[in-house]
Amino acid sequence: MGPTYRLATPAVFAAAVALTVLAALGGVALLGNELSYPFMIAVLAILLVGVLVKETVSNGDPLTPGGIVAATGLLLFVLRPLTVANSMETSPGAIADTRFFSPTLQLAASSALIEALIFFSAFYVVYYYSVAREARRVARGGEDAKALEANALAGGPALVDADAQVRWQRVFNTSVSQALVVVSAVVALGLLVYLVLSSGGIQAYTTGLANRSDFLSGKSFIGLSYIPVQIAIVYNVLARRQKGLEAWNWVNLVAVLVLVVCAGSAGGRGPLIIGVFLPFLILKQIGPKPFRFRSIALIGGITAVVAMVYSIVIRESTFDNGRSLDRLTQDPLGVLLDRLTSGIETRPFDVLIRLNEVAAVPDFVYQWGATYAAVPAWFIPRGLWADKPFGGGNTWFTSTYVPRFYGVNRVETSLSAIGEAFSNFGIPGVVAVGALLGLVASLFIRARMRRRGLLGAAIAVVVTPYLFSLIRGDAYQGMSTSIASLVILVVFFWIASTRKQVTGPLSAPVPVVDENASAAERERALVGAGVGTGTGTGFGPGSGSGPADEARPAIGNGRAFPAGRPAVTWTPER
């Protein structure tokens, strides 16, 4: 299997995705709506499971942008539709909003699944096309001028003339990065204490979190104080790995405890999943000793259990006077298994059913971008703008079509990226948003980000998990917090690093190996190029720590390790 075939693999997969959606839509037209619901579930399952398998085989784990989106899609638009078909009940809000899965709602559900298939197909066609294009561009001539200029911010080479090579390199100061960890943790802990005391104590604060959107109104930014802690820890771990120091020293370990407490006190499952579980699991996977797939699955299962129990204890037991907590203590396994596909975590599919139901009415009015236009308002404190919108797509849908659930406390359900795109621009919006998210996700693949040095590695670790939130929720929450995290990432990077210019004789460009090649071929390419002859960011060319004949960073399975032995032992016979 030659390099040309390997480079074309993502493009071939993208073509297969396009054929899949065409075949599925043709099948729906032939079979009719009465059979399209189970048919569409099967097609979506084939597509998303296929993506998960491909991402796992290509990268060694499914914790990639494409893998996270596929796992989210399986949970929301395969497992949940199966549960709805089995129970014959659907609810876009709470139990009180439950309705019988009538033939009319089944037609709406079929339309919802078609929209989901269109969305994920557009996502993966663009995603894999972009991945293949990047691999070909690198193979045919390395970085272009624009990429070289961008690389200069993270240690990449920028050629000036035929006799000299100029490299602008950001040198990271571990003392400063460690200070950022300490300061961020102290500030976050102090703000949490302030929130608890101003709320009347721990019990009053915990009870108020059940309606956190109303309870934290005007103080929501304080509830996000865990984000700087997370980013500071990621930078410090990466920087210490780069310099050969112990990555998880006592400062980082204590800060992780503070992070868990602050994220857990934010009132939602999202901070625990996106702020703790996923980023640190990705951080582990790009380290010298990544987890095996079985370990990842086990940790994922434990995290899912913790998230579901958290939701029951913090939120639902408050609404139903403890009945849900009593059921959990009496039958924990049954409650958790039922909740995995029937809980509020998977409601976006039910919301999409309700949206298609109301969209079939002639007087339905599209939003024409209004929910997206509300995103900038998120960044303005309510103290400065008292009349700013209370939310975006989630708020609009819940207050309009599930008003009982929204109530006076403004409790929101999740519209999903698919639902928000459809409610604004119909099917063309679903295609456009899916393609745009696919393009954005392709920017965070590990092979591309590690060529951006320490900053690129940190962005990949911190931002990739937000794809879960972007798919499941609305742009007002998911996009705004993603942008805020990116800003903090850049600010911390410039605070903890200094810019140095390095000159020297012109050398041949170090090739960036194809992420889809086998581990042995990638190791051979790096050994042949002499990678490891200098110091650098630990995530790009020249990032080794010794002569070429010493153990080099492992690049197997799409990973980039700052230190340690190669992922495979390469010999000419292999």
C-alpha cells in the first residue's frame, strides 16, 4: 500500500460519505416515510461507526475532532432514536412534556434523521477533504509562505535568502507557566468562595445550581473561572515535558483538584466533560505513555456515570423533591442504563422532532441568523448591558415551543447545531453549518497543530473537546466559550514565552510525515531526516532532545511525544 494511496484515503472516505448520503436519501424516497425512520437510523449508525473505526485505526484512539463528533452523533441521533422507537415516547423537555410517539411525530422524526444525515455527511466530506489536501500539500513541497509566517510564531522556519535560515522561536519559561497555574487556581478558588458566601452558604448555592441560568445571572463569568486553570495546567504540563522535567509535579496535581472542584461547582455536566475529562485524556494521548483503547473506554464509561449521577443529584432531585435520587439509590444500574439514552443529555433529538413538527406548519418563521447574531452579546456582562439577550438558539426554541419547561426560571433545553442551522436557514443552513464545522474541525487535527509548536498543541488539547458542545448545544454557549478559551490560550502563551531569533546555515526542510501512514513508515521518515538534532517546541521539526542516533519522539498513531522511546522499533526489513 503505497504513499499515494494512503494520502488519498481521506478523500476516498469523503467520497464514500457522499455516496452514502445519496443512497440513503434515495432509499427514503423509495421506501416511503413509514419505513424511513428505522432505515435512517441504520444509515446513520453505519456512517458514524465507520468514522469512529477509521479515526481509531488512523490515530490510535478516537479522541480526534472527527472521532468526538462521531461519538456525539451516535449518542444523540442513533441511540436516542432507538430508545424513542422502543418506548414510543418523546420529550423535548422534562417528563411532564412527554408525548406519545404518534404517526405525525414519526414523520417529524424521519425528517430530523434526514437532516442529521445531511449535516454529518457535509461535515465529513469537508473534514476528510481538508485532511487529504493538507497531507498532499505537505508531501509536495512543505509549508507555503503563509504557513511559514504562521510557524514563525511557534518556532517554525522562515527562509529569507539562499544563504541563511531565520527562525523565530517562542521559548517557554516553565517558571512563568507554573506561576500562571498557581495564580489561576488561587483566583478560581477565591471566586468560588465568593459565589458560595454571596449565595447564603453551600446548601443554598447547591440548591440554586438547579436553575443555574437564573441563579447565576450577572455572575455567569465567575462560574467559568475554571477555564484559565485548565489552560494553565495544560501549558505547564506540555512545557515541562518539553524540557524533560516531571510533568505532573505537585503544583499541577493540586491545581487539578482545584479545577475539578471549580468545574463541578459550575452547575453543569459540560464543565466536567469539556473542562476536565476530554482535554486531560487528549493530553495523556499525546504524551509518552498513551492509554490503550480499553482504558479509554473504561474511563469514558466512568465519566458518563459521574456526569449522569451529578445531573440527578444537583438538578433533577431538586425539581422532583428527591424522587429521582431515591430511584437511583434503589436501582442504580437500571436508572443509569435508562438515562444513558433517555436522559436530558440526549434531548437534542427530541427537540429536533418538535422543531420539524412546528416547521411543517405554514406560519413557521425562520430566524434568518438571529440566534447566531446573539453570540457577541455573551461577551458583555449583564451589569454593563442590562437588556442583553438571555441566550441564543436554546433560549429561542425553549421559550417559544416548550414554554412550560422554560418557565420563570428560564430553564433551557438543547437545540443542537443541526436544529439551530435548520431553524435559521432550513436545509441549506444544515449543509452550510455542517460543512463549516467540518472545516473548523480539520484545523485541529494533531498532525497540523503540532507543527504550530506548543501553542498548537495546547489549542488541540483545549479546543477539540468543544466540538461535543457545539454539536449538542447552540452557538451562543458553545461558540462563545470556544472563542474565550482561544483568547486565553493566546494570552497565556505570550505571557509565558519570549521570542528569540535563531540564524544558521540553510538546511533541507524537515518533512512532516503523513498522519495516515503506518507508524513504521513515519518513524523511518523522521529517522532519515535526522529529526532530534536540536531543541524546539517538542511538537514539530527539530523537536528532539539529542543526536539523531538517540531515541526520538514517537510519532506513531498520529501522536507526537516530546520525550521517550519511539512508538516502534524500525529496521530496514519492516
